[in-house]
Amino acid sequence: MEPIPVKFSQTTLTELMIPSYANFGGKIHGGILLSLMDKVAYACASKHAGAYCVTVSVDEVEFLQPVDVGELVHLRASVNHVGNTSLVVGIQVTAENVKNHTIKHTNTSYFTMVAKDDDGSLVKVPPLRLESMDEIRRFIEVIKRRKLKTEANNKMQKAQSNFVMAEDFPLLQGQRCETRLVGDDDHLNDLFAGT
């Protein structure tokens, strides 16, 4: 398979934010933005892969600024990394106020997609041709992010499986919660009184 340059599959989607997309506060629902990000990730990944692609995971969805009705949302997608059957698509989302010509960055997310054939079996995707230092940096960042994510998941699984009530219960001190154990655990209320 010949490597395909990043620029070949770069995709931009622009959509006007209409009143039916808004929540009760008058801002655009996060779910609307996620749906648009999924759409642009699919278009970008499928173009690179030459195959149907589905979303496996989404990393770093943090809405930095609200999006208002009437703004144009621009979603720019680029394949940052490829594996054998997977692709990581980086998406930058900005909102443009057409009245005062201001643009704000609302979020950046990373969608991991896999390529499938018509029968639903995984298919190999073409390698990625990196043609700039920025493209090389993004490819390497995916490798680093995956390593950090694996380490964090392993630590969390270990912490969950090593729950020791007497040691972990004090972590509730100073938190905005109250413990009132009922039923079989009622006798523990006295043990942990004051935490």
C-alpha cells in the first residue's frame, strides 16, 4: 500500500447553528457538536482509508467556550496517526460570529476510528505520508497520548481493585457528600463517624 499524504483527506465541515440546536440556556447542545465532530471524523477517516470507518473512542472532549445560535461552526479534521486498521483523527472546532467577525476556539478532540469492509471485518488502512514537522509532531503525540492513557487506565484499575475501606474512606473528608449507610452496612456508620 502506498502512503497517502495527510492533506489528501483533510476535511472541513461548516454548519450554521440554528435555534433547534440550542439548550434551555440558549447555547448549543454539546451533543450537537459531538454529532458534527463524529460526522467530520468519519468523512476524513473514510477518505484516507478508502473504506467505511466507525468510531471506537473519543479523547479530550472539553468544551472551552459556549457556542451561540447564529454562529458558524467550523470543524477541521485531519488524520494524525494510522495503525494497521485504525486511524486517529484530530478535530479542531471553532465558532465564528458573522456579525462582528470574531472566531473562538471551542474545543479540540481526537477520534479513533477503525476501517471495515462491507461484511464488517476490519481492513488494513494505507500508511500516512508525513510532509511537515507539524504532521510528524501530531503523529508522535498520538503515540505519547496512547502510552499515557494506558498507564492511567492501569493505575485506575489497580486503585479500583485495591479499595480498602479503612484506608480510602478518609478521602471523603472535606468533600461535598454525607455518608449514611443503611441496611447491612449500618454498623459502619459509627466506625467512620466524623469523616
